[in-house]
Amino acid sequence: MAEEFERQPVPERALLGFKSFVGMYAGEHTAGTELMIGPLFVAAGVSAFDVVTGLLVGNLLAVLSWVFLTAPIATRARLTLYYQLEKICGRKLVVLYNLANGVMFCFLAGSMVTVSATAVGVWFNFPMPGLNDLLPNSAGWVIAVLVVGVLIAVVAAYGYKMVAHIANIAAPWMTPVFLAFGLVALKQFIDVTGTQVQSAGDLWRLAETHLWKGGDPLPGQVKFTFWHVMFFAWFCNMAMHIGMSDLTVLRYAKRSWYGVASATGMYLGHFLAWLSASLLYALQLHQDPANTAVLPGPLAYRACGFAGLICVIIAGWTTANPTIYRAGMAFQAIMPNRSRYAVTLVTGLIAALAGMFPAIAMKLLGFVALYGMLLMPMGAVVFVDFWLSRKFGFQQHYAEKRGISINWAAGLTWFLTLGICWALVQFAGVQIFFVSLPGWFIAAILYVALSKALQQQEAS
């Protein structure tokens, strides 16, 4: 079984080259969930200018977050996020954090299993959920999700090298298929509307008038503007970069600049694939305005036939693999004496159970914003503890050095930040997409102030 170095720095002999991270990020983020997220932009009534510019800027900010926030700490400490937090926060607090992190990862992986299962549904022709469905609606759906989830869990259980290997095989093939989705949908749109496209200006007018029209959102959806798109593109992976979960992955990188490999995922997946998927859904709505179902399998099949279905299955697989791997690492950190392989298998089964409920996938925009917000404060704690503790005169890795099970400075930072963010959403009317940025600075300030106060009090 692969050695994962859960409670020690990754040694020199186990470090990986740049290509491993290019494939992993491309495979994880050029994924089946892109066929969920792209259509949800159309459902949110976004305009062409807002979606294109918002994605360009937001994805750039995400790459810079990996390069300048996550990767430098990962390649210096070479520890999993969970073990690093244990040194800072104490065992009991990290158990609570790992439980929250693992559960959220399971739900996220479950949405990816949901995506793959929609392709199986086309083959076996069983009823599949609609845009506003919350519960599974057929036995075929339940069986398909369970089978796909088990297969994904087995790969994730073999460790990061296997996850990266699968991604490197799949990613080069998936990207052209996603491009084909967009080109086929665009060609069909031109044909059914009778639009003459002879220049870039003609193409842009088609985008503004038929693809991303900027009208009212579909029932149950939030209206999106440039700021929604930009912050969503930046923060949809907030847990991984600003929240520091990818310390667990990038600790294997030989150099910190390898964080730029995330650009393959952001611009092949969170730009190209999202726009291609938007085209598929816009075409579906144009042909039948009553058909609002967001089902990646049927969307891909109508565009590229069986190649599209295979792409959806594999894309969901390559995305869920590293997500289940991360969740397994979180749960294994709670139970360090248990086999990581067995823990990851059980984690995959939990993700499969979550995937049976379509509510997560159908509300994916809001879910990933909530997920990032929940884990963001601990990312600020790690950043401040690593870079700023000496500058502001408090002790780094305080829980480990004092032998305490709860560092209340970290705990209060987490709870108070979440309380403030929740109050902004509930009482100030700030949408959840916008609270995490000020929340990170609030968490950083709170951790500095609380650490200095509590450590000085204990020293006196």
C-alpha cells in the first residue's frame, strides 16, 4: 500500500514533478461538475459580458491564491493540513474541524458521483432528478450512484499517486471532448436560429442575444452579475487554496511555483468547460423552454453521443477521486490508528450515499460558497501562524509546544468568524458569495489579537 506520510513531512524521495500536478489539477477541475455549474450560470440569468470577464478575472485570482498562499507553506512544511492544524489548534479542536471538512468533502464528492450517474441514466433509461428535486426519484438512480461511488472510492483508497496517475491518463482526452461540447452546441445554435456568424462581432452578438442573455433567472435561482461570477470562480475552490486544504496535495511538490499548475484546471475547466456546458444548456432551453432539467448525461449525449457519456463518467470520476482522497485524509487524521485505505473506502461509500440526493448537485453554486466559508477561517489561522506569529510576538504551533488539546485562540477565531459571516448573510442581506473575502481578514485579525491576549495571560 502507498505510504502517505500522514504525520510526518514528505521526504525528498517521495516528491513529485510538475507534470503530476498539471494532470491532477486538469483532471480534477475539467470535470463532470462543470456540466452542472455551466448550466447554472445560464439559469441564474447572467449576461455574456459578465460571465466571460468574471471567469477570466476570478480564475486568475484563484491561481494566484494557490501560488502565493498555499504552495509556499506546503513546500516548506510538507505536512498535511490536518497534522499542521493539530500542531496549531490542538487535537480536540482539529477533530471537530476534520469532521466538518471530511463531511463537506463527502457532499462535494457526492455531487460528482451524481454527475457520473446521469450518464449511466442515459444508457439504462431510468428516471433522473430535475432542477428542483431534493430526493432520489427511482431505484435505477440509487443503484447507479452506488455502483459509480464504489468504483471511485477504490481508486482514491490507493493514495495520491494513483489519483494523479488516473488524472494524467484522463485529462488529455477530456479537454477536447469538453471543447467539442461547446463547438457542437454553438453550431447547432447557429443552425436553429439562422444566425449568420462571419466575424467575432457576429459571434459576440449571438452570445448576448441567445446564449447569456442577462434576463431574469429561472425560478429558485439567484440572479448573477459580474461580481457573482468573479467571486464564485475565485472562491468555488476556496477550501483548497485560501482554506489551505491543498497543503495536503502540494506538500509533494518539489517547488512552490508548481502551484501555477492549478491554471490548467481553472482555464480548461473553470473557463472553457463552464462556457461549453453553458452553451449546451442554453441550446436546450432554446429548443424547449420548459425543459429546465440540469442533467450532464443527457446534455453531453445530445452533443457528442456515447463519447459525451463516457466523458461525463470519467470526468466525474477524476474529480471525485482527489476529493474522496482529501476526505479520507481528514477522517484518518481523526482516527490515526485506523488504516487509511479502509477509512477512504468508507468515505467513498458516504459520498455515494450523499450523491443519491440530487439537492446538493442542483444547488451546487450555493453549496460550494457555503463550503468555502465554513473552512476559510482555519486557512487564515494557518497562514497567520506560519508567516506572522513571530512578527506579532506570539508562539507558533502553540498547542503542540504547550501540550494542550484546544488552542482557544484558534477555536474562537473559527466560531466568531463564522458567526460574523452568518450575521452578514442573515441580517445585513449580504449574499453568501461575498462574505468569505472580508471573513478571511476578520479571521486573520482575530487570530492575531486572541493569540497575543491568551498567550500573554497564560504567561503571566
